[in-house]
Amino acid sequence: MKTIAYQGVEGAYSEQACKSAYPDYIPVACQTFQAAMYKVESGACDLAIIPLENSTAGRVEEIYRLIPEMALHVVAEHYEPVNHCLLGKRGAKIEELICVGSHPQALAQCQRHIQKYNLDMVAKFDTAGAAKELAECDDPRRSAIASKLAAQIYDLEILQENFQDMSGNVTRFFILSQENFIPTIENQKAYVTSLIFKVRDIPAALYKALGGFATNGINLLKIESYMHAKDSESMFHIDIEGHIEDRLMILALNELEFYCTDLKLLGCYEKNTIL
């Protein structure tokens, strides 16, 4: 059986994403994102699934620090709907709760509901870990924000479903592989090309670097800037609508490369549909 690594303990949202995207793969829990990536780099797992951003709470900062150094390739993307559940001990009542534990991203996505019940927020390493810790404690006044899967695994009561502040909450995941698999172009399919780069130290370098996409009629789906930890220079992450082997894309990338000091292809893959 093939395997797919994820960060978190059993019951994490990433495990649910594994089951949704690759139902025939065996999910393998890892303590950290780096550990999940290393499972693939070392050949211990076939794939890794890593959360990149959430529609409510924004990007996962740690991933952007790891991406420039990773030896893996993005071979797919996956959008997983997130249904946060407020979990408690069996017989617990919402009005008697005093605190809630979860990953900082989940706490941020549920902030208004947390304030509504006047709960103290306790940051945990991950959502499922918070649920597991809750199951092992004896205090019915404590609660956790995690998935339905976590509630089932750790025998907790779902005190409220859809605990997130906004409906349509979705997390985007990258699927990582040792193999740099680039799909063959098919006219009826849509593709995404993901890159990271640094620009030359000249005026309007970013404007000029991206100009080739405009002149060739290519749509940018996403652009993120962040500081690279090693040299404090700004890096840019872009997702481009199109296949890397398309003629117009090649022209645009040639222009981008001219204004870059560093350019790395993360992957080219089929565009995933948000459910």
C-alpha cells in the first residue's frame, strides 16, 4: 500500500484531507511539517500533504519558511472544507466551559464564537492533539476545537458543529513528492504552475518581472511576499494559471527569469476545484 505523510496526530484535519484526496493511501502521522517532508525525502512515504493557506486565517507561516529549502516537488493541490467542532467531555455543557484549546489557526478561525462563550484560548500544537489531551483530562470545563474525526477517535462529545466564524471555510493543501511529475497538457483541463523567486535589486524589478504574464495574457492566481530567513531578502511565491510547457507561458517565464536572481519551480499540476 502507498503512504501519505501529514503533520499532526490521528484525527487531524490533515488526516481528513489525506482520506479525501487519496482514499487508497495509508495516512502516516508526523510531529512536524519537516518530519512529514523528510518521510518523503527519505523514501519512507510516497507523498506528503501540507496545508498552505486557509480562506479565513490566511497562510500557514511555517510552510513558507520551509518551501525554499525543501527538495520535494508539488504534484497536486487539494482544497479541504473545514468544519470546526467544539468538543467537550461526555456530558459537558457549553455554559459551564471555561477554556478551549486548539491550534492557533483554528482559534483564529473561531474567534467570535469563542468570545461569545467567554472562553479562554489555549494554543496547542495541533487540533487533534488538543482533542487527545482533552480526552485524557478529567476537567469537564475544558474543551477543544477539532474535527468530527477527532471526536470519534477520542470519544468526545460534539457540543457545537460549524463553530468557525465564517461559512465556506476551506484549507488549501500542497501534495509533495520526490518525483517532479509534470502532467501532459490536455485542452479540456486547467493547470497551475507554482514558483518562488527573488528579484534583482533595480527599480520596479517586480513590476518588470511580472510584466510578461500581462503581455502574454496569463492570469496570476496568487502572489505572496515574505522575508527569507537566511539573507533577509524578500521572496515571492506565485501561482500562475496555465501549464509550464505552454508557448505563452514559456515566453512569460523567460521575461520573469531575466529580472530574477533566484527562481525555483515548485511544480506544475492540475487545478483543483473548491467543493
